[in-house]
Amino acid sequence: MGSLPALWRRLKAKVIRDPLPPEDVAAGWALGMFIGCSVPFGLQLIVAVPLAMMMRVSKIGATLGTFITNPVTIFFIYPAQTYVVNRILFGGSLSFSRLMQTEWTWHAVRRLGAEAMASFFLGGLLMAIILTPITYFTVRSFVVRSRRRKCRRADKFGAVEAEAVDLNGHAAKTESGTV
């Protein structure tokens, strides 16, 4: 599998090398984040990848963006999002300790009742509304800065096939074609 820093470097390289413009890469990640927050675990990729294809945004970004909720984080995120919305909208009939003890399977959530299900979905939507724009602007900025830095390094070391990048981080045409 490899170390976490090595995994991070590979992920970063995939994001930077994605041939799409930075806006489309960021839109893919934002789409994945929205789906990851608002669609229950297990259905996210089924929704995110076809949507990314239809919208012509980064499929890699959409896939990775859904990983906000994964087998480790759902046991913290789902109870928190359900508890917060339950407190705001329904007066807090669900205790946080009860939510933390829930398995977070469809059967277990249905047993909690309609109020819990409404709190779960509205909590996911609230989290998606907050995190989606943050994800978009963070990823876009990261891609633009990384592509500029890569171009400057290539120019500095006299690389023959330097990737030309305009001021917005878009791949530009070179003498040998689009990079």
C-alpha cells in the first residue's frame, strides 16, 4: 500500500496532471464533496461518477471528493450532522450519545424514526452547502499554484517539454501542440 506521505504525493500528482482546466478539476472535487455529504455512504460513487461524466468535470476529483465520508469518518460525521440539525429543527429529541451508538446502517437509521432520517438528510445537505464552495476554491487555487510552480521549475531547469501554463493555470499550446 505504501506510506501516507507517498500516497499524498501520488494524489497530488494526479490532481495537477489532470488535463482539464483548474475550474473543471475543482468542480469535480466540489461535486464529490457535495455527493459525499448529502448522499448516504454506499451510493455516492453510483451518483458522483455519472454526474461528473455528464457535467464534464474531473471524475477523479468527484470520486476522491466523496471520500469525506468513508468507513472511518461516518461514525463521527453522521451522528454530528444528525444531532446538529435535530437540535435546530426538532428541539433535540435525539441525544448525541444515542446517535454515536447507532450502527449507521439503513435498518438502524430507520429504527431511529422519521425525525432522525430527516435530520440525517438535512444535516448532510447543510454540510454540503458549507463544504462544497470551500472545496471548489481550495482545489482550484491548489491546482493553479501547483501548475504555475511546475512551469517555473521547468523553465528554470531548461526542460525541453515544459508545460506551458497561462495565468489561470490552464494548459496552453506550445510549438509541439497542447500539453
